[in-house]
Amino acid sequence: MRSPAGSLRASDIGRTVTVSGWVQRRRDHGGIAFIDVRDASGVIQVVADPAEHEEVTDLKMEYCISVTGVIRARPEGTENPDLPTGGVEMGVEELAVLSSADTLPFMIDDRVEIDERTRLRYRYLDLRRPRMGANLRARSRATAAIRRTLDEQGFLEVETPTLVNSTPEGARDMLVPSRLRKGEFYALPQSPQLFKQLLMVAGVERYFQIARCYRDEDFRADRQLEFTQLDLEGSFWDRDDVLDTIESVLVAVTKELRGIDVTRPFPRLTWQESMERFGTDKPDLRFGAEIIELSDLFGESGFGVFRDTLAGGGTIRGINVGQQEWSRSRADSLTERAKELGAKGLVWMIVEEDESLRSPVAKFLDDKELTGIRDALDAKPGDVLLIAADRWKLAVEVLGTLRNDLLRPSAHQDLAFLWVIDFPLFEEEEDGTITFSHHPFTSPASLDDMRDNPTGAISKAYDAVLNGVELGSGSVRIHDPDVQRQVFDILGIEPATAERRFGWFLEALRYGTPPHAGFAFGIDRLVMVLQGETSIREVIPFPKTQSGVDPMTGAPTWVEETQLEELGVTLTESALARRELPDDPGE
Amino acid sequence: MRSPAGSLRASDIGRTVTVSGWVQRRRDHGGIAFIDVRDASGVIQVVADPAEHEEVTDLKMEYCISVTGVIRARPEGTENPDLPTGGVEMGVEELAVLSSADTLPFMIDDRVEIDERTRLRYRYLDLRRPRMGANLRARSRATAAIRRTLDEQGFLEVETPTLVNSTPEGARDMLVPSRLRKGEFYALPQSPQLFKQLLMVAGVERYFQIARCYRDEDFRADRQLEFTQLDLEGSFWDRDDVLDTIESVLVAVTKELRGIDVTRPFPRLTWQESMERFGTDKPDLRFGAEIIELSDLFGESGFGVFRDTLAGGGTIRGINVGQQEWSRSRADSLTERAKELGAKGLVWMIVEEDESLRSPVAKFLDDKELTGIRDALDAKPGDVLLIAADRWKLAVEVLGTLRNDLLRPSAHQDLAFLWVIDFPLFEEEEDGTITFSHHPFTSPASLDDMRDNPTGAISKAYDAVLNGVELGSGSVRIHDPDVQRQVFDILGIEPATAERRFGWFLEALRYGTPPHAGFAFGIDRLVMVLQGETSIREVIPFPKTQSGVDPMTGAPTWVEETQLEELGVTLTESALARRELPDDPGE
């Protein structure tokens, strides 16, 4: 019978126990070997005399061993109060090497910096590190807490297929050739959206699933080809039913991983308010520096840029980013950043000790304007003020981005959950075409508004945000096939195309579909924030690199031509040409 | 506030409630409409006067409605004791149609027989039927019970990737072209086998996952391209640790779905014993008719077939299949079946009232032989005896198959769990090549035996069987890279090939790999048997047909050439030719 190494205490003194685990550390003092043996539960110090136990001589880091011996008190003065087992040590009666270890590519130690590629190449060793082990356990506890919470509320967990047909949700589908129907393809699901709506049609009423989803987007900082989401839907539900349920889940997971009780209900901001105050639809509420409208100050300004902006229908907004180290080059780089974001420029001002404002544009502004800025932005000596003059969306977005750049905490010590509600139903592209903001199955807040002024219409969509990270989004769905057709129409999807792509779904809506609403949030991101990590790769057991490669297994790989032929496909000339090239060592 | 329809009782009399659900049935008596409204919780009878509530007039089957009204006692004599809500009915104050329904393709009624293709085409309606709804709920409860059981035992649920590289587990991989590395492919996992072993290397110690897996096999009676398994692995484990854990899971699920306590430990048969007694490695223990060796009776037989079989190293075995309707054509069809299975023929005997044996071969056998058969097979008047004379494996397999054909109950009223242990390590193909029985990562029972006589060697593999259905299998794994190499060697995998395909895995084994063992069982099959279904499609929410088609969504489908080009692939000529053909209406 094996004892967990980390469970041994003073109460075990005198017991003979067997511990199996890994050699974490080994020191030799006065001819005696002190071996820290680690298993999943913790670490115990084993004390052995190599003269008595020859096997000890060869023990190296990360050997997997089994030790039987008596637990005894550590000699006075050698206790380790930092270790739960630090009051005891273990003698050796028998010691067996279960498995030896080659020299490690890196130390199993959180304090050692290792480049990510090496970590992924040896992920099985990386996961032995305490921080990564804690992340694995946290993720398991998070999903258990989610299931427990939803189980108590009568939700059914239902598995939806992962070999589906293409859906129109923006990102590219990953495809799977069919062998039995050569030339045809399955798609991997971007989400179980239509299937969960069908479960509502089927009368399930309360559905959830922790679902693997796939998006073949170009890898941005923190995307994976496959990711995991909590997917949830309820019938006879309106928005607040969803928000209430999702809050209960987020609170339960936070309690499980952080041990704290988050206050409910979460704050709610309309999309409009979120943009006005924070310049983003995923505001980080852990700090202030809200965006303030300054337009009223400059109707008659002597500063041409401000005056012209207002005359052209634009707006002037400012934020106070507080005390900042300041220099000419800092000012230049912020202006550069604003321009990258599409702004024509950026006005900065420093509040001097005497409360006067130092700024390249100060000379164009009169005292009333300068006082107005100071008052509106609650400026104190040493504060840095940033002002953008542009069309509304660009102005608030630029300031919102700079707000995050300058003030957002890098760690996730505090937690600020919120809801953003009342998203626009549609977005207008530069070329005037209309596209959906959320997805085409989202219910409009008002049918009349949608018909009269599509691009001004509000939807019944909502997002959950934590510390400036979008956890997920949901909406009340369209349950009336006529409304669904009208939406397709506004989106410029021809009736014949809608029929071909969604005919089966539109038909399903015709058999007594209940009103329904739902949500999906990314488990990876939630666990990331709660574990205080800044990349989802830290909480995914076996992630891929930015280019979609697994440095451990080498996936993806070239396959035999004959295997492809069986599937009705063959490589294009450009793919074949790539095959001839030496493998890119950077990947 | 909505009340669950099925929850309403006499204690609710006088309360005004709102119920939302579907019109399940509607009868009109004396100008009054009696409407059964169904939701996920059950059914309530709503009584409405169409003269007062005009909307009632139009209500048709499966309209989705919302009703507010007072609960009252049913008039004496009209109570329905078969219905939990049968003592009460609901009056109408307000009635709203939430969603109308077209004429249904079939009735929402378990008693109606519908062909499976139509059911799958309208799965969202099929799932409204009580039996299918019960199956959905049962599956959800089964996975919840699995997780609860393993959670209590300290297992971590860990997600492994589903975009992996090809594995060598026999069945064909499903492939996913990579867009970022054109020409290369991911595979969908046949199981998380190597990843779960890596988690053991990583020190997880107790892992489980309810994992989606993929096998592109030709669809046999009851296969799907994707299926779900409980995948489990433990470190420092031997076989009995696995069997103990899996038994605890199977007992918990059975308790949850059937309400009965299965006796533990489950019976264990060695593979050899299972084959000898039942002619299969997945015996159905719900009935007897075990296979009996009769060879000793016929060493000197006057019946040439028996004598020659024994002389050629074969065996003679019989079973008593009890009372059977018997006719010449029945005898012929059984003989035909035996021949299909590879036997040269089949001997049948009927026990007459006077205990004499009627059989085409009786005349070749002497009294001692006939008495010997009767005694060995415990024959009583009216029994049918079947005898096979062939090489051992064929003889027992033929009788095992006929045993099932003739005696296996079609329903799953009783439950007979068992373990089959000590499987052969390897199998010898007809051409003399050696292949693995379980998978190439299975530990041999003895290294010496493996080296000395590979095809006779026993492995540490085991199967769980329920009512003749193989639920799943597992093994103690190889944790020593040298042993793993020896196995590859016996399997005829060249060192260079092993290195190319598994080098990364062999390397992982070199860093202190703990001894480990595990198991995987199919959730679909377990729930199928426990729900008394005979096809896994009845317990999969959205299954595909035998040809891998979803008749509802039409998946798989043809996709745009440009979309394929982005992925570095193009259709073969034969696939293109298929595209020109009219779609096969049979699919």
C-alpha cells in the first residue's frame, strides 16, 4: 500500500510506509544522502546511507523510485516549516529504482526560465513543474465546479457531433475528407450553435456541454486551433435567465480556484456606455481613467484641429492617465501608437506643479479651455492627460487602447467581472455591406427598429468580461423562421442561398420552437485569468505553437499519397513544392 | 414564473400558475377542449372553452404555447392514476401561442414505428419522444455519475488534444489538412492513448477524460465515425487497481440508471477459459449452454470425420442449446451459418423422448459414444445438441456464435458484468506475420515468455464485458523504453521506422516513467445496454447513418475548390467524377 508522500506528518512517526515518486533533489552531507521524493501529493525527505543501500549511489534527478522505510522526527533544528512534511523524514529499508532518467533538458523548477518551444517539446517534463501541475489541477476543478453548479440547476449535458457541415460564423472551418463519400468533407464545429438550438427544438429546455471547438484563424497572440468552451442554452428564457445562470457558474469557479465570493449581480454596461467610458466592449474595471467628453469646450476653439473635428461631426475626448514617467520619446511613441490605431494624432498634456498645462498645443488654447480640460479630467500636478479628436468610434477606441496600454495591471490579483449588454445587431463594413455583430441567429431587440434602421438596431446579445478579457458571449436567439429569414435578407444572403445553407435549420424552426437564449464562454481564458496566467497555453495541457505545430509529436505531418487517395484528395502543386523544401527549423 | 408541467399536484389546487410547453394531444368534448401540455418535466391537462379563448381553436399538435390558469381538482371519475399530474387539471386565464408547428412528419409517440432515416432527418422531433428523451437524460446522468465517482477517488480530468499525428492502432485515421503548413495533416485521435501515457510521465498519477474519439472504419452494424469513451490511467498501478476503479464506475452508473447494486468483484475469466467455455472473448453469462470438450469420446470413433479431426490435432466440442423448435430447414440454416464461420460442417442431434439421439451421424456412432455425448452435455428429452469438429479456435468460435444466435436474450433485463483477463500478447496472421492483440503499448506478463515464444505469450490486457457486449479494454502499459523497443522488434517494426513514428514517445519514456496501467470504455455502448437499447444510435443525440451521413444537415458536403486550395489539397479525378453523378438517394 502506497502512501502519498505529501501526506506524512508527525502522527506517522514510527510507521513503516512505502512512497513512490520522483527524485526531486539529492544532497550529500557527511556520507549521508538526503533525497527529496516528490509525488502528486507533495514531497518527503528520505535519508539514506549509501553504504547500506548501494542503489542510492546512482540516484539522479527525476529517477522514479519506490522507498519503504520508517517515518521519524527530523533532528531538532533541521525541521523545515515551509514544507507540510517538514517535521518528519523517512529512513530506508528498501529502495527500488522503477525507472531511470536521462539528463533532463531543463530543471523541474518554477524559477528556471525556459523558452516556450523547449517547454512544449518536453511538455511531459514541463507539466511536472509545480506551477503547471497546479494549472492542470485548477482546470480539472474548474470544470468539475461548472458541472456541479449546472447539475444542481437541472441542466442536461448533451454531446453534439464534431463532424458537421460548414457554418457561416466568420472564421474558417477546419475540414475532414470523407472516405465513404469521396470528395465530400465534414467540418469541425466552430461551436455547437445550431445543434444546441435544435436541442431546444427537441424540448431539452436546459442544455450544457463542455465542448471542443475549432477555428482556423491566423494565430493571434492567444489563439489555438482547438479550444474548449462551456456551451449552454435554455428554453423559455430571456436574457436575465442566462446572465443569472452564467453568473452562478462564474462565481462557483472563482470560489473553487480563488476561494473568494464574488458579489452578484455583476455590473452591467450597455455596449454604448462601455464604448463611451472605456473605448472598448471589454473594459477592464479594475482602474479608473474613464474617457471624458470634452467637445463642449472647443466649439469656438482657436485650435483649428479641434474646431474642424467638431465641425466635421467628430468628437473630442480625453483621459487622465495619472502620474507617468514622461519624456519626449514617450510622447512620440504614444502618438505613434495612436496613429497605428487610425488616429490622425494625439494631444498630450502634463499638469505642472502650478497646475498649468504643458503641451505642444497649449499655446493654441485659451484659459477657459485649459481650465475646462483640467476640471473635466480632474487633473492634479504630475498627471498626464491624453486627448483625441476624431470621429466618435475612433476617438474612444484610441483612448481606450492607450488606457489599457498605460494602466492595465499585468497580473490578475483583483477580479472585475461585468456584463456588456445591448450590442448593436449589425455592423456596417467600409464598403457599406452589412454584417452581423454576434452571429446571424441573434434576436433583434425590436423588429421595427431592425426594419427601419438596421445599422442602428440593438440586439439581444451580451458578453461576459473579466479584467478586460472577453470570457464569452451569448444572445437571445431568433425562434421565428420568418424573423430568421428577414435577418438573412438584411445580411444580403439570397433566399436560395439561405435555403441551401440553412434550409434544414429553418425547417426545424417550423415545428413549435420555444423561445430560447444561451451563452458560451472559453474555459481556457477563464482558468487563465483565475490562475493569474497571461497566456491560455499555460492552462492547456498540450497546446500548439502560434503556427499550429506540436513540437513534441511533430503534428501536423506529411502523409502517404495512397492514404490521401483513399480520401479522394491529393496535394496541390504548391503543397507538393513545399514538401521538397527543407523543414523550417523555426517552426 | 414558469411552473414545470409535470410537477403540479393536488397541493397546488387553487394556485394560479403559468406553464409553457407543447400541445401533445387535444380532444374536444361537449364544446370544451382538453389539451395535454408537455414540457421537459411531464404533462398537465389544460381545459379550455374555445368560446372564451379563441386562440384555442387553432391549436394543433406540437404548437409551443404558454398558459396561465388556476389548478383545480379533476371532476370525480375523470382522474388519471397513470399520470403523476392525473388528479388535477388547469383552467385557462391566458393562453399564448409562442410558436406554431407545421404538420409533423411523424407522431411524437413511442408506439409509432418510423424508419430510421426519417427519424434522423427530423432528429429534433425524434428526440421529443419519451423514450429518446429518457435516453438523453440517462446519458447525462451516466457521465455525471462517472465523474462523481472518479472525483471522489482523486482523479484529475485532463483534456488531451484532438488535432494529433497519426497513430498505429489499426483502424484508419481521419485527417485534417493544415492551412498554415500546406500539404501536412493532423489526425483526429483514435484514442488519447499516448497522451494519457505522457500524463503519467508528467506525474499526474490519476487521470481520466470523457473523450471524443474517431475511427474511420467501414461501418459495421453498430459503429460511428466518432464515439465517446471514458479514458482512464493510473500510475504505480497494476491490473487490479484498474479493475477495482472501473468496477466502481460501472457499479455507480448502473445504480444511477437501473437503481440496482451490482455485486463486486465481477467474475473474472482468463481469455483461455472464456474461449473454452463460451467460444468468444466477450461471453454473455446470462445463460448457460457452455461448450464441452468431447474429444476423449472419439479417439477410436467409427465416424471418420471425428477420428480424422482428432488425428489432425483438432478437437471435438459440443453444446446443449436446450429445447428448440426443430425442422430440416432449421438444421440446414444452422449448418450453413457454421460454414460461413469457416467450419467444415455441423453435427446436430435431437434427444428423443426415449433419450435416444436422432441425428444424421448417429448411425456412425456406437452406444458408448452416444451415451457419452448425452452424459457430457447433460441432455434431456427435447434438447438440441450441436457438435463441432475442427481446429480448436474455429470449433469453439463456431459453437460460441451459435450459442449466442440461439439463446442470447434480445433485451437487457438482467445484467452480467465480467472481466476477461490474460489476453494473448500477439496474434499470428495467416501469413505468419505477428500483430498485436490489444495495442503495441501493452505490457507482456513475462518478458522471458515474450522472447521465447511470442505467439504463446500472455499480456497484461483485460476487457470489461456486459451481456456479451465488449464495453472496453485496457492493460498494464510498457514503461521501459527497452521493452517497448523489443515489442516493436517482434512486431517487425524496423528501428528506423519506430524512431520516426514513435521516437518522441520512446524519448519521453526515458525520463523516469512510472509503471502505469489504464482502461477505456465506450460510453455509448454502456448506456445502450443499461437503457435496454440494441443500437448505440439510440443513445447518441445526433448520430450518423451507416454510411456516415447526417440526413438532417446533409453532412458531409462538397466544398468550394478555392477553400480546398487554401488547405493545399484538391480532389482526385475519381472524386471529381463522383461529383458529376446525381446524388445517391439511398444515402
